[in-house]
Amino acid sequence: MVHVGRFYGYARTARNLLTLVSFQTRKSCSRSLRNVFTIAGVSTVSFAGFLTKSGKLFAASLAEENGWMSDPVTDIDDMEKNADTMRIRMEKMLMAVQAEFCRALEEEEGGKKFVVDKWQRKQGGGGITCVLQDGKVFEKAGVNISVVMGELPAAAAQQMRSRGKSLEGDKLPFFATGISSVIHPRNPHVPTIHFNYRYFEVTDSTGKKHWWFGGGTDLTPYFLDEQDVVHFHKTLKTACDKHDTSYYPKFKTWCDKYFYIKHREESRGVGGIFFDDLDDRSSDELFQYVSTMAKSVTPSYLPLVQKNKDKGYSYKDRRWQLLRRGRYVEFNLVYDRGTKFGLYTPGARYESILMSLPLNASWEYCHTPSPGSEEAKLTEILRNPKDWV
């Protein structure tokens, strides 16, 4: 792939040199020599053009140029033609965030790399799923990008209407792109992180286009290290404050309410930020905010991995980690809005949707942490969320 990209550059250089030589020798060379230069130049242009007609070949060089994990989902010609649209701007930003985060995790893993799975959806679009499984540091790490379009399923449309969206008609054309990631570490002293940032467009039967942004980042520790949690929340607050000082407190509260396991009467983790249906400002302003938050993920989480990944732990610690992962599974399968949307969407890729589930989890009948234990300390915070910054 590298050689294809380089050859295209060489071909353009050769064409330009041949054109220059042909021009300089126009008066001094014989007609036959000028014809040689002309034919050579045309041949070079034609062969370079042949190479670029393969979207995959040219996109590969584009992926390398930008440091992405894969070719983009969107065709390279469409990406160039529509570079200023929100759809393409969002896809490019998500590709960059995916690559930065995956490579940061690979560095901590120290040898094992993400498997990159680029897939297509028959009804329109596709995605790039990156998974690192059964590693030394990360038991399962998934970072997924999707770029999908088609007709909005009735169940998904109804779900959106229940949130206050005024969508007239049935079989509504939609576009959605987003990044979703869940990292399940091996060491119980390293928290799990989840983040998701997305952009939606839906056109109703009157021709009106509705658009909005959503997303968030949240942390799920197995043992409470308040210093780690404060660092995480401070990083998110600093990122939010660059755009609006009201964002962090508002979206932190929303996060605490959203990631609540009702049947357990406890939160999934120690929160972060969460927002949805954000459309109250210009799309450019909100895109800048979402970009800042997506780029804050690595600095919010990586120091926690580096600090805790080599700590010792016991069988008891591991058992508690697996029990807490069971609660994670319960939330994702029963309450999570993104999981439901994915499962409702025709042609959905279930492997990517269920990527968020851990490699191992457990349930024990009527398990209760011992009073005064580290497990009980975490449980108390999960039942009574607090402000960290």
C-alpha cells in the first residue's frame, strides 16, 4: 500500500518533468523527439489515473498519510467532493480519534496489536471495528466507528419521538456516524472506560432535515481510588469549560442519571459526562465541542492505566471484578440506548454492537460485600453519586 501511494507521487512528478522538458525542447528538438516526450507524458498520466480509479488503493495511501487504522468507510471521491459537509468532517475526526486511542493502548500493551476489521452494511455504509482481545494489560478492548445510512426503523423512530423529536412520517431517510469504545482491563485496579460520540441526520416526510450530536465518556472502577476519579473528572471538566462552563455540571448530572441500573438501585460507575439531542447551537460550534471531548479521552484515561496496570491483585479481587462486569452487562443489554438502536437497525452488525461486552463476567446469587471492605466502599459511592471536582 505504501508503494502504491509513493508510485502515484512519482507518476505525477514524472508527468510534470516530461511536460517541462517537452516545453523547453519545443523549438530545438525534432518533431519525432517531441512526440516521444508527449507519448511518455500521456502514458504516465494514464497509468496514474488508472491507479487512482481504484478507491481502495488511493484510500490506503490516504489512511497512511493521516495515520488512520484503516481506509475510510466513505468512498474517497465522495469524501473529497463533500469535504466541507458535517458528515465528512465528523468521519475524519472520528478516524483520527480512533487511531490515537488505539495506538496509545497498544503502547501500554507492549506487543499485541488491534485487529482491524473493516466491514460493509448491505443497506448502506459500514464501519471499522478495532479489537484487542486477551492481552496482557487489556482483556478486551474495542474501538468501533460506524458510518451508516438508509431508512430509519420504526422502532428507532419511535424511540426518538419518545425523547421529544418531532419526526413526521414513516420510513425516514437517516444518516448516523459515531465512535464507540469500551476497554475492559485485566488488572482489577485499572478501571473500565466507555466513550461514545456521534452525529445523526434524519429527514422527515415534509423534507425537513433534523440533526443532532450526542455522546459522553464515563469511568467504571472496580476499586475506588479517589485520586484517579478526580483526575478523570478534572480532565473532562477542563475540556468542557473551553466551550461552555455550564456543560460539565449539566452533563455530569445527566451521566449519573443515564448510567443508572434501576433494578440494582446503583450506578454503573463513577460517571463522567453524557449528552444527547444537542442541537441548540450551530452545527460547527457543536462539532468543535464534540471534537474536544473525543480528543480528551486519551489524557483522561491513559495515566490511570500507567499507574495501575502492574499492581498486584488477588483471586478475591478478580472475583469482585467479574461480578462488577456482570452489572456492566446488565446495563448494556437492558438500558443502553445505543445498543438498542443498533439492534433495531436492519443489517446491523451484531459483533460490533456487542463489542462492548467483556470477555469474562460472572453472577453470584445474593452476593453482598463485607461491611467496611474496599468493595463496600465502592458500592456506597455507586448508590450515592458525588461531585468529584
